[in-house]
Amino acid sequence: MLNLGPIQIPAPAVMGILNITPDSFSDGGQFDNPNIALRQAATMAEGGAAIIDIGGESTRPGAGSVGIQQELDRVIPVIEAVRSVTDVPISIDTSKADVMREAVAAGASLINDVYALRGEGALQAAAELQVPVCLMHMRGEPRTMQENPEYDDVVLDVADFLEKRLAACIAAGLGEELLIVDPGFGFGKTHRHNVELLANLRQLRVRNRPMLVGVSRKSTLGELTRREVHERIPASVAAAVVAVMQGADIVRAHDVAATVDALKVVQAVIEAGA
Ligand code: 8Y4
């Protein structure tokens, strides 16, 4: 079990992805209607998702930003609807302080912030809310992050960033028990950097905090398999297995049921070897 203060989740856990963005190239617009989103959330809950991650702003490379009201209009009705049909904890994928507050008021239990609470007011909002927060590493910002990213040592750089964000969060009054770290696959990294991070994941368990990993359908898997985004399920499941074998506690995934099954096998092997 992962003890994240107010919520406990089994480990390893799968976080199912529910994008409410018309421009997400992985599932463009499929969930722009709360009913469709609701059915997808129910399928993820039945498939064994431990968390449902709801996001209204695309963070794909080159994506534009979304206004606060537009993001609220997208995510709040979906959070309320999902909350009314399942007890599975909901995370709000946002970097905006006001969206964090409204989402938690509407029933979200965690914050998933790809900016690791570096946005205006985000650290203070999270400290007031005292809910679990996933702090993700990103080099640069989504619009430009894939323009020739360079690191002396990507593993040390990411670990150092996560350590500094943990320290900033704790200094701002967030309980250490609330914090989750994430290397941020694909966020300002080349394919080679992403594979190097996956191979050295154990070094990223900063301060022994739980680790979340998001590899599902990402372009490094497309590069390795030469497959389009919807053909990347086997590669995504394989990457999830590798991540958990390397110490990840939570895997963010589109294909929940397949990932949950694969992680049952991994968990049995880990327990047999312990
Ligand atoms: C195909 C499918 C191609 C998906 C690209 C993508 C992470 C995350 C994202 C992650 C955490 C994405 C919101 C990018 N990735 N949050 N969010 N960790 N914590 N791209 O790795 O899925 S969005």
C-alpha cells in the first residue's frame, strides 16, 4: 500500500488517463462530452484503475495554453460526474492554482502537475489543500521543450530537480507524506534520454518518496517500434512492466485493464523474490 496522507492506494497502481481536450493527438476530442468521458472512466474503474487522472489542457509538444475558465468548463463537470459513479480517487492534471482549488472542491483527491507547482500560486494552493501531489520533471515548457534538449547527465539532473521541488514543497508547508515524484518521460528529453531514465529509475526515488511514471503511448515507444500512437499498447505495457520492475509505484496509462493484468504478474514476481 502507498500511504499518501488522506488517501491510501495499493501498489503498484495504475492511474488511468482521461483527457478532456479536443486537441490531444492521442485521443483527439473523444472525451469532449461528459457522457463519453463517464463511460471511459467506468471502463477504467472496472479495469482496475487505482486513480483516474482528469486533464483539460493538452501538454503535447507545441500545444497552446488554455484559459482558466475554459479548463474549468472542461474538467469540473467531468470530475463531478465521475465522482458520482465511482469511489476511485480522481487526480486533477493541471498547473493552475484556481483549477486545483475548484477540482478538489468538486471531488478530486490528488493534484498531478507537470510543472511541479512552479506556476503562479500553485505551491500555495497545494499547501492549503493538503492533498497528494505528483511533482513531475519537465525541462523548459511544452511549446519548446523538444527543441534539442541536452543534459550532462539526465539521471542526475532529473533527480536533482525532484529533490529541489520536494524541498520547496515541504518548505511551503506541504506534508512530505503527500509528495510523489515523476521523471517526466518525454518532457524535454530525447528518446535516448527517456530510455536512459527508464534504465536508471531506481536513482530517481528521491527521499524514498513514491514514484509515478508515464510512458503510455509516448513517442519514444513509437520510435522504438515504428508504430503509430494507437498501435503502441504492447510497447506501453512492456514499458510499464519495466518501470515497476525498476521501482515505480504508479503507472499512468491509457490502456488500464491490460496494464493492470501485466502488473499483477510483476507484483507476484517481486513478492516471490522478496
Ligand atoms: C501519445 C500519448 C503521445 C500520450 C504523447 C502522450 C505525464 C503526465 C502527461 C507523465 C505525469 C502524454 C499529464 C503527455 N504525461 N503526468 N501528463 N507524468 N505525472 N503524452 O509522464 O501523455 S501528458
